[in-house]
Amino acid sequence: MNKIFDTYRPGGFGTVNSYLFVENPVELIDFLKAAFYAVEINRSTHPQTGNIANVILKIGTSCFMISQASGEFLNMRTAFYLYVNNVDEIHKRAVNNGAKVEFEPSDMDYGDRQSGVVDPSGNYWWISKRLIEKDYQE
């Protein structure tokens, strides 16, 4: 590994981490807690507005951040690839908590069982379980 990346990172954070700016962060945070067992690590708000300045959430072993969209930090959408043990169960939890179905759980030819949902903020979540214990490049 290049020495430039050899630095302290807080637990749950990797070299690259997601940071979302969304129109309704409370709605997204509540969805992520209910659908994907997200745990809130930290929350800070703007003293003047009370808007969310930054929330750190952890899903499984990964942390990421969410903030209120405003000014030059417009509402952003992205896609996540979420590894789980039971795709069908998590897919159902997501849908039952307000996600829209992009595609139903199915076995893919590259060795994953996968489904796709869209969260209330418009982000795509590919919910996946590796069916073979092999890296993708093998």
C-alpha cells in the first residue's frame, strides 16, 4: 500500500468513505436504522438553524456520513453495494420501511444473490450476498 494512505482512521472508516448531502436527512437516517440496522455514532447540528450538520452512521463494519443539503452542497444521490447474510430478509425490511423495488432478489451469473432498492432520498442499494467464496477477479 502506498504510504500516503498509512494514516489513522477512526474505527469503521476505510480509506474512502461516503458522505451524503440530502434534502431530508432525518427521514433517511430513520430509514437506514429501520431497514439496514444502522447505528448512529455521532450527530452535530448547526447552532443557528438546528439542521443536521453531520451524522455518522454505521452499517455492519462501515461508517459513513449524512448532512443536510444546502447552498453549494446540493441534494446528492448515489449507489451502495451492501453485503448481507440474507438478501431476501433485508430486501423485505427495506421495502417494508419505504424503499422502492428496483429488482427482486435473484441469483446473478457473477456469483451473488442480489436485489435492488431505492431509499426515500433516491439512493440505490444493491443488497448482495456472495454465493461463492471467491473474489470477483478469479
